[in-house]
Amino acid sequence: MAQQMYILSLAVDGEEDENTGAYSVVDDLGNETIFLFEEDEDAERYSSQLEELDHPKLKVIEVDGDLVKKVCEFHDYNYVVISSDDIITPPKFYDHV
């Protein structure tokens, strides 16, 4: 059975845009990490925190977590699973161009 998870993606006119890809955090070395949230409420909360920092609106999208993990591993992308026990806050500086 597929493990349902949630990612964030840029929203265009309130709808997700298939061409924007998943939201990721970039570290000081330029490495991107995709967040996979186990709970949609946590993804919504993180998205709201980003909006408070004037980040463009993000849409929470339900995904097959196992599939996304496999795609990330195949393309050598970093990802992290955010559980309901994790506490994360958005970076203060970001490039969303």
C-alpha cells in the first residue's frame, strides 16, 4: 500500500502548477532538500509560515511518498520526511525566483 505524504508546490491563481516542481530548501552549499510531510496539517502550517515571510503562495499536494522517495533517489535529490513529532521553521532567507 502506498504511503500518502504531502509536498508543497507553487500555486498559480490558487491552483498548483505542474511545471513548478516541489518546494525545496537550499543549504549554504547550494544543495536542495525536498520536504515530504507525513501530515497535511504540518504542510499547511509550514506553508503559512512561509507566507508570513512574504514567500509566494504554496499549495499542499498529496503524493505517493514511496514513489517520490524513489524518484528523488533515482535523480540523486535530497529529501527529508517530516513527521508530526518534528519541529521545523522556514529559513529566513530564500530565493524564490
